[in-house]
Amino acid sequence: MILARSWIVVGATIAVFAASVLISVGLAPAAPAERAAPLAIDGPAAARPWIRYGGWPNRDTSKFNSLSAIVSPPPPKAPRKIATPLGGDLPGNVGPDLSEIGKAGRDDEWLFNYIYDARVYNPETVMPPWGTHGLLSDSEIGDIVAFLKTLAKPAPFKSALDDPTRRPPPSEQRDNLDPMINPAMWAIEERAPALWNAAGPAGAACVSCHATPEQAFKTWAATMPRWEPRLGKVLGVEEFVARHAKATTGQDWLMESEENIALSTYLRYVANGAPIIVDLDSAPAKAAYERGEALSSRKIGALNFSCADCHSADKGAQKWIRGQWLGELRGQLDHFPTWRTSQQSTWDIRKRFQWCQVAIWADDLPPDASEYGDLELYLAAQNAGQKLSVPGIRH
């Protein structure tokens, strides 16, 4: 009799736990907070102290804006005066003939100040403040001005592919779900199932509660990220994996770990074809969205770029920069995590955020930073209706 009662208690406990998990994946009605999916809410979900990935630039960019701090030097209030015309070194023929600015009638002072800090003429410019941020010296800027003054003929292009105004946008035609083409599929077929069935220090495994993840998580990932009141911030799939696994199985699958990336990729994979839908109904979610929108327009780093500078339709989107195509915000989320052929690794969206900051000479943040959560929520809202197709594959 005692044994039977014990099994009844155990069964009831498992039933309550399973119900909480169903609520978390949207398969059961909403319930009080105490029945929400278990999460380890104490401590970070990523390594601390956060150390930038090996092979990434390690330049000191602490004196420039980031998503978490406003520290860049202010723009100039007026153009700088120059005493004499600028000479500079004799121009060479290494650089391409970029324009006809040499016959545009611009004087040395205008050219100098536009390079030094174009914000003095156009506060919304995407030109980096080369002088204000100390990236170029006055003499180096003088050399550039001297070179620009020699440019008086249209730039010749050998082919349409060399001409950015005629070069066609890139088109991804590879089958991203073919394991012979996309190595990220190996995690779906091998690594993720092994992790799903592996018992953690607590004695439980993912499979203990989710025997058929293809059904239980059929649309869940398409509803992420979402506002999580217990954490007081936006929670994405990767952070959910880290905190939920810790609370239920004892596994320490921190964000950006190989295990976390494999499982978060798998959870999105089983939701492939589901349209992205984010919940912005609550006041905290709306506030997070608004913070994300503001962050997307914050100019950061030594190069002084914002997300909007590259990806908004009225600025850089649908154009070329440094030989790279800049897409609009819509279409930037449905294929993440994605296999980067140039990096030979799978990147989730938070790692992509980090690289964007590093590329413009700004400090990146830990992947569980609340700023990234707000930004991901804003990005997800811009991609509402787009259908997941994960893992993606890109250069």
C-alpha cells in the first residue's frame, strides 16, 4: 500500500511537471506563473566573464558607443578651419577611380571636414567620423583630399559585376535542408538526438518529458523570443535551452556552447514552415520592442554605424558595401541559426549581433545581454509572417 501511494505521488508530480512544459510550448492554456516552464533564473545563461571568440579582432573599442553604453566623442559643432590648401603625397594608381569629385567644385575645407566628420554637414550620415574618432590623422586626411582632387573622370568598370549599380543581388539557391550541402544538418540528424536522450546530473533527460518533440515543438520556436517576467527581460530560444535544461536535467548547456547551438537549431528545425509570430500584447513586451527599435537606430562603434544604417530601406538596405549585399531587416531571422560557410560553423542570431558590433569596431555584449533580447524581439516583429527554414546556409 505504501509503495502504491509512493508511485501515485511520483505520477502526480510528473503530471504537474509535464503540464508546465506543455504550457511553455503553447500546447496548453495559460496558467498562473507557478505553473510556467521551469527555468534556472539565477545567474547568467552564458559564460562569465564574457571573452570574445578566438580569431575575432580584439582592438580596444571601449571609448565608443555600444548597445549598452553611450561614450563616443560628440560630433563637431562647426567645420574646422584650415590655414592653407592641402597638398599630401603624390597620388598613386593603386586605388580605383571612384568618382569625378575632383571637378565637383568642392574646396579643400569642405573635403577635409567631410572626411574628418561628415556629421558637421549631415547629422544622419553613414560616413564614419574618421577624424573625431581618431581613426585617421589630419595629415592622412590631407593625403586623401589631395587624391580626391585628382579624380575627374567616370570610374571605368571591366564588367557589370564590378559596377555596384548593375551588379545583381545575391540569390541563395542551395538546399539548406540537404545534409550533403549544409553541414548544420548534422546536428539535426546526430548531435541533437543524442543530447535529447542524454540524462543530466539530475537524472532526467529532455526525452523524459518530450518523447515526441516533432509534435510538442511543432510551432513553439516560431513564437520566440518572448517577454519572460521571471527574468525581467526578453527570452530567446538559446537562453531558454540553457535555463530550462539547467532547471530540469541539471545540464550546463550555456549559450554559444556546442550543445546549446545543436539543440536550439533542432528546436527551430522542428518548427520549420511555421510563420514567425511574436507576442507584443503586454506592456513589458511593448516596452521591450520599443527599446529594441531604439537600439536598432543607435550609432555605435568607431565606425559609428547603426543597424538601420545598413538594413533600413531608406538607407543602406538593398545596396552593396565592401562587396557585401545589405538586406532589409525583413528576411534576416527566418533562417537562423545558419551555417556560415566562411566560418565553417553554425551561428545563432545572437552571435550574428555580436559580429555586427565587432565589424563596426564596437564592443560586443554577452549573448544573454538584455539589449540583445530587446533587439531580437524587434527583429522578430519585422519578420512576422516569415516562415522558419532552419538551419540556413550563408557565406
